[in-house]
Amino acid sequence: MIKALTRFGRFTFRRPATTSRGTLYHKDVYFILLYEEEAPFTFGIGECSVFPGLSMDDTENFPKKLEEIISLINKGWFNLRTPIYAYPSINFALETARLDLESQGSKILYPSKFTHGHDSIAINGLIWMGTVSDMMAQIRDRLNQGFRCLKLKIGALDFDTEFEILSRLRKNFHPIDLEIRLDANGAFQPKEALEILYQLSDLHIHSVEQPILPGQLDEMAVLCETSPVPIALDEELIGKHPKENKEQLLTQYIVLKPGILGGLTSCEEWIQVARERDIGWWITSSLETNIGLNAIAQWTYTLNNPLPHGLSTGMLFENNIESPLALHGEKLYYFPRKKWNMGSLIK
């Protein structure tokens, strides 16, 4: 009989994580550990990836709900494959913990050339919001590391200032040599968004994630049909189920975050719909520690999508869990000889 317990950790950002929604200095994380009653020292672990202010289960009721589910598991009254739509981060944690338990706690959820250390995953270089000098310093750092795809968070500064930063960047790097993605996190007002997108089109921007806040379906549909810059839906997917909402997908790209969208299986359904409608997609982590990132990265590799993915969260925390994951330039690697250090999580 499978049993469960939880662990909690607070992880401190190396630098404040600033988006148009605010600034985070640390992230509180719950982990779910699953084990067989007759083998209590072999754990499968999964991360509840609650993104503050964004995840639909970022509520005061979350700890209580997590406690209820753990109790049901321990009583044998809960099917681990039952989706919990209202709590996607718990769904993600249970799915990945179950896969890890099936691997005897090895953390090898999807054996591949990636987990054997023979291949890597291309990722984008993430540029957080900040002052002009700070953002330019981040850009120089990523370029020196060899990134050929940058994703810039925008919306915290005034648009003229951000446009100047982007103009300076594009002046020095041709679109063939550097792909520029933008993530607005819903920072633009619907009435101004199209004009802003036309200005950005002069800079040969690859795509703009979530230019306006989610839930404005008519306005978003107009933008997707008329924007000279490809639109990527991100927050718009939260709380929606792909089979029921595929007719609303009028966009060019979707950005899939397993921890926020309810797990790997849920994202696979979105990918199927995207392929049916000839929509591009890539995978992005959502401030996970190395526990969640490990599951996402191994799964991502199996999808055979050559586009750069957003899997750089392993470098965000000062006190992250030590793992075989490592960044070298624009590539994410898994070094199997390097051991996990779970610290107090499994004590």
C-alpha cells in the first residue's frame, strides 16, 4: 500500500524575481513524498509548483487541501491517477512523485540520452525586469555565455525605455543570429496593445507572450488575428482543459508550464491540440526547484522539439537542492555521475 507525507522548504532567489506582477524574494515550496508501506526508505518525490499570484491554487486553502489529500492516500481512499483539476500543482506533484517511485526513487523518470549524459536541451536565456543598466548587464552576461535565444520580461518599465533596450539589442544582433522572445505577463492594455506590437515588429521579435491579461477572449482573438508579431498564449491556458477549449486557440504559439497546467499528461493533451491546429509550442518551468525542473526537463527531452525551452530555473535559488542538472551556455545537461543531495527533505 502506498503511503504519503509532505515536506516544506523556503528557497531564496539569488536576485529578486521581478515581473509586471511584482517582485519575489523567496518561494515557499511543498513536496509530496510517496513510498510503499513495506519499503518505507524508498521515496518518490514531487514538487507542488505553486507560482505566487499566478497559479489557480495559490490560495489560503492550499495547505489544508494538501493535508486532506495526503490523509486520503494514507487511508487507501485516493487513486493516484485521479486528476485534481482545482489544484494543478498537487496534480503535478503526485504525477511526478508516482513516476519517481516507480523508478525506485532514482529520479530517472524518463531514461534517455539526456539522462545518460549523452545529449542536452536547448534553452532560452532569461532576462528579468530591472533598471536599464541591470537588464543590459543581464543581456551581456547571457550573450557571453553563448545564448542565441533571449527571453525578456517586459512591462515593469515604461515602454519607451524598454523599446530602447530592445532596439539597442537588435541593432547589434541580426535576427538570424539572435532570437528575441518577450513575455509581457499581461502588462499591456487592450486598447494600446496592437500599437505596441506594431512598434515591436520593426525589431523582428520572435513572439510576445500574453500581451494582455487572460480572460479577455474577444480582445485576445483580435490581437492574434491582427498582430504583426506572433502571439504566444501563456496565462490564458491556466484553468482550461485543452479538449474543451481548442476552438479558442487562434494563436501562433502556446507556452506550456506543467506545474501550473496540472502536470505532464495535461500538457501532452495541449501539445496534441497544438499539432492538430499547426500551432507551435515550447515548455517552460515556473520557478521550480531542481526537483520539479528535473521531471520537466527529462519529459521535455522525450518530446523531440528543437525549439529553445524555458528551463533555467535551476540557477535561480541560493539554496536549491543539489542535482545532476547543470547549465553550460544555452544547453541544459544531466550528469548522471553527480549525486542528488536531498538534505532534510527525506529525513
